[in-house]
Amino acid sequence: MCQFSNYPSTASETSLLLPYYRHTGLYTKIDGLKSQLSMLHTDILVLLYHFAKHSKGAVLEIGSYLGGATVAMGYGIIDSAQSTPFVTIEPGGSYPHHPWLPTYDILTDLKSNLKKWQIDAYVSLESGNSRDEAVVNSVKQKFENKGIGLLCIDADGEINEDFTIYSHLLNPGAYLVVDDYFCGELKAVPTRNAIDALVDNKKIECLGIYGWGTWVGRVLSS
């Protein structure tokens, strides 16, 4: 018999999460968030909410853009009633020609959105590149006694670099969500190659591809 699990460890268990949430008000709430803030599919935002709510460790996001996924994970942390450490990393810049989420100042709009959606008190924003020494040291300091239970990467496609830098902080069984495994952008190829290599080396395992090509899985070893 299929059984719903707060901590899915197989692809079949993970697949049960979305049908469950689609019959709740939470899915509608997250769908409204997606339309205003996120390039990710609503299904991915809901999975991030669930993984953050039940995270066995801290939450780290690399590449928040305007904060859609950040807010979804923040909601999960709030609903968990746990003091889960949460850091999001965003280098900033501008993207005025984005077809539906344009911005001339990513960091300013991100901070405004975190405040507007009332999760600014639950997340620490690191301004900079995820490989900057100051950013890496700050994350390590915040997480050194907790470990990471959920890592979400939606950045520049350099998955190997980020995984190498932060892998020692990942708890065994930590959830890993990586966008652009399939997409029309150039970064899809290095993203997919890096993920596939980590799977082949038994560092991570795949729990499915959801939304518009976002990879969802777990860490097998740190």
C-alpha cells in the first residue's frame, strides 16, 4: 500500500506529496505566490515548503532572485514551529528584460518581498556569490552545529563548485533541489552533467524531475 511520508526516501513516496497538497488550501496559497514572485513551478514550491517544514537540519538556498522559493521555504519553517536556521544567498544585479518578473535591482526587490510576505525574520540574506570566501565562512559559522537538511540551488549552473564547497555541511539524507536540470538555457547542460555525475558516484539519489525540469533528490553521503 502506498503511504504518505513526511520524510520521503524513494521516488514513489515523493510522488505522493503533490496529490496530497493539491487538495489543501496550502497549494492555492503557494500558487498565488508563484504567480507574483517565482519562475519555479507551483509543484516545486510546494515540495520546497514540505522539505523545509520537515527539514532535519538547516536550510540553504543558493540563488533566490525575487524570493518566490525563499518565501515558500519560509512558510514551511514557520509552520514547523521549529527554530530552523535558514540562509539564502543572492549576488544581486538586474534583469529588466525578464518576460514576467523584471527587476532593475534584485536585492532591493528581494528584501522588499521578504518583508512583504512576512518571512524576513526567519531568513538570513547573504549578499554575494555562493563561492565568495566571506559568504562561505558566514554560512559555515551559522550552520556548523546544525548541518544542512535542505539545499536548494537555482543559480548559474556551477553545481559541482557549490556542492563541493557545502557538501561537508550536508546531513546524510538531506534533500537537494536543483533547478534547470532540463530547460532551454545553456546552463542546463553543465547542471545535468554535474547532477548525473554525483548520482553515478553515489553521492546523491534522484527522487524525480518535477515542474518544468527541476531535479529533486537526496544526499547519500557527505
